[in-house]
Amino acid sequence: VSETPRIPPRYTPPAVPERFARSQWFRRARLGMFIHWGVYSLLGRGEWVRSHEEMSARDYLPWAKAFNPESVDFHEWARLAKEAGMEYAILTAKHHDGYCLFDSAHSDFTSAKMAPGRDFVAEFLEAFRAEGLRVGLYFSLIDWADPDYPVWGDAFHPQRNDPAFCGVRHDFDAYLTKMHAQVKELCTNYGELDILWFDFSYDEMTGERWRARELVEMVRSLQPQVLIDNRLEVSASAFGSIVTAEPSPFAGDFVSPEQLIPPSGILCEDGAPVPWESCVTLNNHWAWHHSDTAMKAPSTLAAKFVEVVSKGGNLLLNVGPDGEGRIPEESAETLRAFGSWVHAHEEALKGAGPAGIAKPEWGRWTMRGSHLYAHVWEEPIGPLPLVGVRPQDIESVRLIGGDGHVRVAKSWVIDAYPDVAFLSFAPPGQDDAFTFPLPQ
Ligand code: JFZ
């Protein structure tokens, strides 16, 4: 339901600060596709399989050699993203296992030099751009395949970051030089990128330990407009200096909560809204998992997407194609059903954000320009109170996604609450009814 008030200042939500100007397209886009895909997709036990199952490099190598998805169709992925109502997509160019889906002068462990003989990053970018989608690349700061990387996360090595263990042949600075060089390749060889999604910092491995200042300077010199997440500085569970008055040079352009919608959006210390993007799996894994059938319902995704928009964030929904590059049919079906709902309610979501009105009991508010959108999750039993909206501020009301009328309720209904507008719903031809089944 939408009504168009003559906007008095009381309906104007706090503006996103000027320092986030670069992310304007991103904050309007609101919905993206995350794609976890690589060698691990062939094993079907999630992208952490090498670490969780204590596989050595030698154990993992046969899988890397076998990874050869000849029938992968990136155009089909891109069409699904469009059908799902998504505006951008982010592919794992390199995950923690170190296997690159792009051609790199600094690694032989790549899809270009191994069985596929293809640059999947280039193919992905071409296909998604052709559908008019913005494009991003996920790049792991952690690399289990590089002997110069401290072995955190590799359960095979209980010593983790212990310098005594990593000491002898291990040269972390040499690792960083290679890692920076690969990021430079991604920023140089693939045209304009919209997002670089670094993952992730932990313990002492954060910020300058990645030579992050130098890295971000290099990225910005090559890709001035690219958006960077906040994980050069923090893990999935923290905001970082982006929410302070003095963000570091590598604080990033947005916060990246994982499997979590922040309780009241994300605000800077001074109360100004900070851009954020919640990444969420459709089941319980990022990469393809052969026995994970826990699929979120399209209606759950719809409700959660409204929640995200009402709090000023983005939703990045994940798919995990299998080792052949097929997006599981259950994921595709779920996204198509969710997408048809998104398309039907697009104007209340894309380019929309918080309304600056307290969350109502019947659902949520979003706002776009001077339009307020009431997302009504409950079946009204009578006139619906719009607490925070005065009747005199409403110019017109309109129902989105269904037949029937919605109108501002007659005065006798609201006598007890003169400052609250009420809506009544009526099926076609029954102007005096209070309610009728809302569209799902
Ligand atoms: C990271 C990856 O490890 C994971 O495989 C996936 O790509 C996800 C999107 O990002 O997940 C994390 C990162 C950091 C923490 C937890 C999960 N953390 O620090 O708690």
C-alpha cells in the first residue's frame, strides 16, 4: 500500500553522509546476487571443505585437476539474477582455497592454466554486464594454497599463525606482494568493476597487516569508483572504523553483516546512517552442498528484504552452483518466486529506504522520495492505524499488487485518534467494507 503525503519535514529520514556519495547506485540497487563457486563446488560439502576435513594441498589437488565445468552458462545465471529482481552480482574470483577463476601471472592454480583453460571471471563479467547488471568480485585475503600464507583456518595446522611454525620458509611479505599483484590484475584486466569484496580480517590479521593502505590506494588509482567492503579491517561480526568520525583509509564503503540483519540498521557514532549489505544464504551453506535441503521460503525472503530496505541496507542473496556450474533447481525456483514478488513491488523497494517513522505493529514502512510505502504483513481486521502519519498529510493512497481499494478511513473511525490516519481496504464495488484478503 502506498500513500503520497505532502512531505512535511517530519517524514524525512536522516540523509546518508556525503562521504558515501560513491555508493549511491548501490544504495538504490538494494538487491544483489552472491555466487560462491570454485573447486570446492565439485566436492559438494561447502567452501571450507579443505580446512574442515583437514585436507592437505596434495589431497585437494586431484579435485582442482578434476574441476572442469564445460557446460557452465553464465548468461543463464545472469538471467536468473534479473528474474530474481537483482541489480548486481558478486562472484568468488578467489576463495580461501586459493584457486583463481581468472588468469594470473602470479599463480598456476587457476582455471586459465588448469583443466578448463578459461578465464571464468572474464566470462562472468561479460554475461552479467550484458544483462545490464553491475558486477563485483569476491577476493579472499586468506590463501590456503600459498606456502607463504600463515595457515589460519586450515585445521590441518593447529599452530595457525604461530611464527615459529610459519617461520622457516614462510614469507608473509612475499605473500602480500603476490596478493596485491593479483588484485592489481583484477583491477587492470577486466574493465570497470563495481565492487571488490575482500574477505576477511581476524585476530591480528587486519588493516595494515594486509598493507591495506597501499592496497586501497592502488585499487582507487585504477578503479576510482569501485566500492570496497569493510573486511580489510574487520571480520563479519564487526563494523570497523567506517562508523566512527575518523574512518581509516581502508574502512571501506559499506558494512558487511553476514547471515544477520542488524537490529536497527547501522549508524555512525553521530547517528548518521552508514551503508550496509547483509549477505545471506538460501540454505545453510555458501558453496554447493549435496545434502543441504534447508531452503528459505520465498515469503521469508520477501519479508526479510522489506526489513533490510526499511533499515537502509542491501540484501545480497547467495547461490552455490555445483561443480558443473548448474545453479540448483530449488535455488532457482525460490529466486524466481521471490523475484516475481520483488518485481510486483519494485517501486517500494528499489531506490527506497527508511521512512523515519517508528516500526508499525502491522508490518514495516519504506519510503522513496515523497512516497511512503506501508508493507502490511497482517490481515487487517478493520481500519489500519498509520501511527506517525496525520490524515491531513495524505494526498492520495493506492494499493500495490492487488485489485480492490484502499482509502483513508472515514472520520468517525478516527475521532478517538485525530492525529492518526487510518486506512480501510475494500474489495471492488464494496466501498464501505473495512477489509478484504490482501494480496500475498
Ligand atoms: C566468510 C568466508 O569464510 C565464508 O566462506 C563465506 O565466503 C562468507 C561470505 O565469508 O565467512 C566468515 C568470515 C568471517 C567470520 C565468519 C564467517 N568471522 O570472523 O566470524
